[in-house]
Amino acid sequence: MARAPASADLFTAVAEPRRREILEYLAPREQPVSAIVAALDLPQPSVSKHLRVLHDVGLVEARRHGRQMLYRTNADVLKSIHDWTNYFERYWRRQLLRIKDRAEEMEG
């Protein structure tokens, strides 16, 4: 079975580290592509490619301002990822408690 393109899946889109960097950079405020290129020291074609993937899955929104395109993180779509991963938090906590208990047993 063929693998779906990154643009078809939120989780595949955020699996790429550079895309997560871009999302983090855009979180506080919208930015033009040139600012992303400069701040993250990435080639412009690479940033544009990543922005296209993020835009296709709805993780970033774009608006034209004169000749520039400004991009910003779409927090509503990110919330769906947060909600899904949050479901597993109870399992992480349980595992951390087991590790803590085991370490305390080894100390005593």
C-alpha cells in the first residue's frame, strides 16, 4: 500500500523536525518567509516547501500583505494533536511512577 503524502496527515507533517521548528518560530506572531529563512538559517526553497506542507494540513495560515505572504501557526489544528497525545499522558505518568518506585527500591 502506498504511503500517503505528508500533506495528507497532520502527524506526518509534524514528524519532520524542520517543520516543528517553523511552527515554533511562528507561534508568537506571523512572519514572512524571509524572516523564517533568516531566523532558522534554512534555504528559501526548503522553507517554502515546508510551509506548503504545513499549510496543506492546516497547521499554518497564510495571508498576503502587499507582495509578501505572512504565515502564522494555526493553534486550533495543533490542539487536535495535543488532545490526541494527551490521551496517553496517563500511561506516561504510570511508567514514570514505576521508574521512581524502582529507583527508590534500589536506594533502600
